[in-house]
Amino acid sequence: MALAFKRIKVYVRLIVLVAMALAVGTLVINNRSNTATVWFLDEYQDVNVLWLTLCVGLGSIVSYWLMGTLMSLRRDMRELDQAAKLQKREAEQQALAKKLTEQEQRIDEKVKNALADEE
């Protein structure tokens, strides 16, 4: 049964890939002679639609990658900050535990000395 689902999954992926290739091919064939007038800050220029589509697609991919990298960096910085706070808190707890242990030892010594003096 699992093999059947895997086979279906593979064929569906193949169909989607072929459909995407056909869509790209149709886009290229239909727009190979079309131009668009684009403003480049100082003047309008006629640019082939395919080059414009390619530049927009690549710009979108780069922007998506850059945003993902920035979000990952933000998450890593937050984790580092939390780890530093946790480490500081653990150090404070260890210092407090050491202080309490020393106080307990002094109290034990005082109790032992007091009991020894009474005897």
C-alpha cells in the first residue's frame, strides 16, 4: 500500500513538473517579440518582456533568500540573548547556593560549639 502512495506521489510530481515546463515554454514563445516601456530613473526604454520577467523573478528569489537569512539571523540573535541571560541566571543561582552553603556551615559550627560548651 505504501508503494502505491509513493508511486502516485512520484507521478503527481512529474505531472506538475511537466506542467511548469509547458507554462514556461508557453510564456517564452508568446512573449519573445513583446516589449514593454520601462522607466529607468531618467528615461523610458523599451525592454523585452522576457528579460523583464527574468529580472523580476531573480529579484524575487534573491529578496526571498535575503529575508529568510535576516529572519534566521534575528532568531539566532534572540537565542544567543536568551542563552546569555540563562547563563547569567545560573551563575547567580550558583553564587547564592555557595553563599547559603557557607552560611549553613557557619550555623552548624556555631551549633556544635554551643553544644560542646554546654557539655
